[in-house]
Amino acid sequence: MVEGRSSLKAILNKRHLLAKIGEEIGQEGMKKAEENPHSWRRPRPCGLTIHPGLGCPNACLYCYVGDVLGTGPIEPRPLRLSGPELSYALLLNPYFVPGRMGTFLAFGAICDPFHPTLMGKTLDVMASVASFLGNPMQFSTKMALGPELIEKLPGEVPMCPLITITTFEKASELEPRAPSPWERLKTISELRKAGFKPMLFLRPLLPGLIEREVDAILLEAKRAGAVGVVVGALRVNKAILHRLKRFGLYEAIIRRLKKYRTPLLSHKALITVPSSDLKKLVLETAGEVGLVGFRAACCANAFVAGVPCTGLCWLKGFCSKCPNRCMEKLPDVQEEDIRKVLRIAFGLSAQVIRLERFKLFIRLKRPFASEILPAVKTVLEVATRRSVILRT
């Protein structure tokens, strides 16, 4: 497992880890990993999303996954890679940094990682990440997780559970095939008993519902054992709005879109519904009931791992001001290590390196291929937890 306060040396250890895992999975496994999108996909603000499968049968009416993928509610298809093969793919990814101070990994996005069809695959991948890489992991789910399953979650690396609850009042109509919110509250209780720090995932915020339900949802989550709450806005297109129309939510959403002069909706492209006032309401109420409020999933992941947020929220005006105190946990960074990473990992030479408390300025020597610069910037920002300015 990769450890250490700074991840610069962990970047240089990627080749050793690739060789180690390559021996285990063989040529066929390495080829599968190279061809999988996890080996090149760029991280999102919450981290690099891990897809144990594709698709979801829950048919939640506000969900965009089926519309964007063009599948609708379907039985999920498990990932073709084994856990070690997925770890190998991540190490091939030029944007990925291994280790506790490395890239955050977020399980979910286009599936529920603990749907029964995907549960075994998810646990296999998590076990491999814990064994080989050591990165902080986060998962979002609506499934009912019992003690036997929770016992199988790796406990030797940071694990941040997000349990999604959006409504009590309309759950049976808006989430017709998902476990009930009360089953999910039970999941929160079981995770807390097992020593995890479960978070309520209050996403998406549904205008017209959340205003009258926020107190009840947060109080029940707190009673169940939630440590904090992560908020997230609703994203819509014409298909989603059409599905929500009969539940009295359409007008509340349209009013917000018109007020903020949001671009016209299309059938597939997603628009984020302006929700800053709703987020403020939830976060203020969270503080009143004793929950830690997080404006972004990466902040909750950083809080559980006890490391600075990879999203550099404190620099971008998006900090949740949670008790993690990211700015006091920045890693020690040496100029020599930066030069070594640039040279060995990317084949680059630095003419000037200037390190400030929150920023890293680098002037690169030519020649080099400009297409590698986004990966260089991402990797160095994760490893140093500083804003990186590359100049040529």
C-alpha cells in the first residue's frame, strides 16, 4: 500500500505497482485494463468515478442516467474487469495518483454499486484498491446494506458512505423500485455501528419538496447515526421535467430556471437547476441538528480520510468550512521531488519552480507535447494540494 504525507513519491511508485499487479493479472488482464475507460478518463470534482457496472433498474423519476445513456431503467451490467485489473487500469491513467493523499475514488454515478447484481464486483474492486493502492473511497447507494455486507467493506483505508435520501413524502412515487427511505436510514445505523462515518446524501434537492421536508429528513438521519450531510442540485432535461410534472414539482423548477435565465432545455442535455438558496437552507438546518454540512462530496471524503480535499475547495470559494481544516494539513513539498516527477513521470524539465503556501508556479522547458499538460496539472495539484500554474 502507498502511504506518506506527500503523494509526489507515490507518483513515481506507479511503475512498481504496475509491474506487481501485472504479474498477477497476466497479459490478457493487462490488455483488458488498457482498453477500459478507467485507464484514461479524467477525474470529476468529486474524484475519479469508479463504475462497477452500467445501468440501474430503480427508475427514480428525477434520475438522468437512463436518459443520458439511452438505456432507461435496466438491470445493470457488471464491469468486465476484475478488482486487480481495475487497479491496473487506474495506475495506467495519467491523471491518477495512488495513496491516501492521492486521487479520491467515487463509486456510483451511472449505477448503484450495491445493487445485488453489482455487489460482488464492487467489493472485489474495493478490496483490490485497499490492497494495492490505498486511496480514499466513497460510495453512494440507496440499497439496504445489512451487517454481513458491511463487514466485508475494507476497513484499512478511508471509506466514506453516502446514503441517498431525497424525500419521505413522495419516495414511493418518485423512487418506485428503490428501497424505502426507512430501509436506508437503517443502513445508516448499521454503518455507524460498524465504525464508519455515514453521510446523508441529500441529492438531488427537489424544489417544492425539500423546503417542507428538510427538518424531518435531517432529524431522522441524525437519529439514525449520520455524521454529516452532502447536498447536490437537481439536473433536468425535457424528459425529466415531463416525468416530474404530475407530482407538483414542475412549476417550482420552471420558476427557478426562468428566474436565473437558464438556457433552453433539450431532450437529453442536462441543465442544473439553480439551488443556492436550498443548499443554504439545508446546511443551516444541518448545523442546528448537529450534522456536519458539506457543499460537495469531495469535502465529505476528505473529512473521513482526514486529508486535504483534492478539489482545493478552500482556494476556489467553495469550502464547506467543515472541521477537517484542510489548509492546516497541506503536505510538505520539496522542489527536488517536483523536478523528479516532471522528469520521470512526464519527460519534462522545469526551468523555474516557485512554491507558495497555496500555489505552485512552474515554467517548463520546451519542447513538449501540450496535450500532456492537463494531466500534469491535475497530478501535481492532487499530490501537492496546491493550485498549479504551468507556464511555458
